[in-house]
Amino acid sequence: QVQLVESGGGLVQAGESLRLSCACSTYILRFLDMGWYRQTSGNERELVASMSGWRSTKYGEFVKGRFTISRDSAKNTLYLQMNNLRPEDTAVYFCYYRVTDTEDYWGRGTQVTVSS
């Protein structure tokens, strides 16, 4: 059973940085993509960043160069470096691994709160 555990969330002030981590319990050799979504109360999850099996990356429009997704294969860990955080970035951040179109795994989320 694949398990994903996020960490690194917390309370920061606007303009500060956080690095989120997503530790995967199993090494996944092949996958379609992996990445991060975020969700605020009453809203749908929105894509923050993703990385395909070919290492191409995609970001939500709101990122505007502030976030960077990366992966350490040796540690089975996915990262999201978030710089210049804004109050509107406040949300629960979830990581996911999509192995196939019908097989994906999600973490339980980590709270990020940015004060103004």
C-alpha cells in the first residue's frame, strides 16, 4: 500500500518561504505525474505544481515563478519550495502520485497559513 505523508506546512508572514515535503512509502518506478494541489474551505482543489514522468513541470497561473517543484528519487520524496508567500496562498496542500489513469495516491494534507 502506497502512503504519502506531507510535512513542512506552518504559519509564516507574507514574503517568507516554506518548503513542503511529501514522503512516499514505496519507490514508484513509473508514473504519469506527481505534484501538489491546494484547497481552501468551500473551494475545489486547484493544481499548484506537477511533474511528469519525463520531468516536465507545470504550475498554476497564480504561482508566477514563486514556487518550484522537485523530486529526490533516492529519498522517495517530492518537494515544493514556496517563496514570497502571500496571504492568498493560505490553504491545505496535498501531494499526489498518479501512477496510471485509474491508480493514484494522495496524502492527507499539510496546512499553510500566511499572515499579512
